[in-house]
Amino acid sequence: MMQSPRLEITNIVKDYGGRRVVDDVSLTVMPGQVTCLLGPSGCGKSTTLRIIAGVEKQDSGTIHVDGKLVCDTKFRLPPEQRSIGLMFQDFALFPHLTVGQNVAFGLDKRDSAPRVQELLEKVGMASHISDYPHQLSGGEQQRVALARALAPKPQIMLMDEPFSGLDDRLRDDIRDETLAVLKDEGTAVLLVTHEPGEAMRMADEIALMRAGKIVQHGAPYNIYNAPVDLEASAFFSDINVIQGKVQGALTETPFGQFLAPGVPDGTEVDIVIRPQHLKIDFDRGGRGPNPTPVEGTAARGVVERARFIGASSLVEFRMDYDGSVLKAVVPSVFLPQPGTALWLMIRRDRCFVFPRA
């Protein structure tokens, strides 16, 4: 038996002062699923979240929870009746209440104690039940905020950049712990973030937003490995861009020919490749390695800069053919001296070819 969506938003539109900030957004989130709204600041993702929560009103479109209408442009269920939990950058704990009182806030006092104890044990904060928020670290406050948001057993959890205020060293651990608790509760999660790494780490599905629209939606692997355009590929990592023009579904470049099926002749294209997919080979008296079907023709470049960046090395090359700079990432330590001539080859199966915008 197929599950029905826990959350379904359809054709949501929102204008502010004549500017469209949410533009025909549709999205579904299944029970127990984590979906990330990912995009740069100002793309409309937080506004979308506030509309779902009931804090903002859409100009058009509908929102359903478990198949029941929550709001359209005429009917609007109050936020407190939507069975939606909220977590924001600001943990918003009540400073005058203890940890236990914060988690119990809004629950029926007669039977809140077992639920409070259960959640504080889940988030590892049971020993702090009598402490006040000012006595806790940022990571501990985040755990308490999560417990408080989950206390009423919401069907959906909306999270707006909830980890951005945490120390980098803590963030990964807190994210993983939060995800484990949410999965255990079976809550459908819609998480807003501008960090691709956070979305990749946490999401079952990513909805990539730009200028108020969802431009691509799918599993993290698919979004990363089959980006819809150059901007989408650049959002997830550094990229190299090689320019060319299509003739007969092929693009000639210093690295050999690239396939461009379905692209009309004469179209200028951008060939995109990530730095980790460049292969470096040594100079052999002015000659490079022989061409291969997988990696094409080698092109020569001169090292401009090489830096060790932890688990890998980043090497920048000034290319002979047009003076452009290409970046290569190499596992472990590889630090050739500036001025060293080397040859680069490009994995054909790791390239994206987009008509130039």
C-alpha cells in the first residue's frame, strides 16, 4: 500500500511589494522523510517555510497535511492547529524556565512528565532537566530546542538553518544526533539551509531553489551528479568551465571532442568539470600522454599555485591554449613547484555540457 504525502504544497505564490519571492512552488514530503530546501540567501526558502507554518499567508496555492486542507487563499487553519513543529536559528528557549519546563511548555501538565523525560533521554539532556538555558552550551540548547519542538508529537518539523549558530566542531555531531531523533520519531522534516554539505548530509531529497522557484528536485546523488544547469553544478562545489561551440553534436576543445547531443549547430556551450575529476600527468620533454577514449586529449598547463587543504591538495594551472586557469584537486599531498609544466586530462563521464546562458 502506497503512503500518501505527510505534507503537500501546491503552486504556492507570494509577492512582496510587487516582487515575487515564492514563484509557483510545489513540493511533497513523505512520513519519516527529510527534504531540504536548499538555495542562496534571498531565494524564497524561508518565506516558503513561514507560509507552511502559517506565519505568512500565500497569495495563491494550497497546503495539505495528511491529505487534509490546511490553507488556501480563503480557508486558513491557525498555526497551532497544524501539527507542525518549528526550529529556527535562534533556539528561543524561555530563559526563566528550566530545561524540563521548556520542554513541557504547551503540553497538558497532567501527563507531560513521561514525555519530557523520554525526549530529554533521547537527546542526551536528562541530567540537565533542572538547569536553566544560560547554564547550557549552544549545542545543549539546540538539543533542548529539538526536544521542545518534538514534545507535542508534530507530524511535520520545519527547520530554518537550525545549526548555523553552532561551532563547526559541534555541528556535524549535532546534525547527526538530531537526524537520528527525528527518524526515530517518524517525523516528516522540511529543512531550510544554504549549505550544500548540510543538505547532502541530512536529506533524503533536495529541492534546489533559485529566485523563488524550485529549479531541481531529487535525491542528493542525482542532484550532484546530474545538475540541471551550470549554476546548479557550481552551487555544490568549485567547477572548471571550458568554452566551445557545437558542430554536428560535437564540441571541439583543446582536450578533444565532447558530445553535445540535441544541441543545435553553432550553439556556444560551457563544458563543466569539477576539480577532483581532472587527471594530472607529467611532461615528457614537451609531450604529454597519449589520448584515450575515456580521458580524451591532454592539454598542457603551468602550475601557478599548489596548496595542501587537509585530505587533498589544490593545484591551479595556467593553461597554454588560452591562458585560462583550471583547478585540480588531488588526494593526499601533491605540491608541485610554481612554473612546473604538467598535462591535464578530463574524464568524459564526469563532464556536463550546458548551452551558454
